[in-house]
Amino acid sequence: MNFNGGTVYHIYNRGNNSQQIFFNNDNYLFFLRKLKKELLPFCNLLCYCLMPNHFHLMIVTNEHNNDLNLLNKGIRSSTKILYTSNKQSTSENRVFVSTTN
């Protein structure tokens, strides 16, 4: 996905087969810390909603940031790390329905 500067985006994903992706409060906090580290250099987080089997983010990209492709990398990194850090998951398949391209 290509991002344009100064544009609002609704980013969302859910667990594959609607499976749970957040199992406890630590999982939610970990995901929020990753978002802060990986996304906030490239955008402002307007609002978010984290539910046990999916999440929604509303962001606005930084208008003067020339490297918005790193935003896409940050989104993928945040979701991938959530999966690898989540010891409660017993799935051997991917956690999310699809990846952001």
C-alpha cells in the first residue's frame, strides 16, 4: 500500500478465522508500545480500537515525511511481533487474515 502525506487512513485487521489475537492486558499494552515506536514517526494516531480478535487504527500521515514506505513496514512489524510475542496462541498458521501490501 502506498501512503500519501497529510491523508487520513483507517487501518484494520482481524485474527485469521476470527481467532483471538489479544489474550491479556499485557498483549494490548505491548501492541500499543509497538505502534508508538513503529508508526508515530510517520503519522499521528487519531484513534484506535483494540478488541480480542481485531483492531482498528485511524491515522493521518505526516505531510512532510518523504519516507512513508516505512509506515507500511512499521504496520507489518507491529502485527508480526504481536504474533511472535504471544505465547498463548496455539495456531501454527498466520495470525492475521491478510497483510498490508
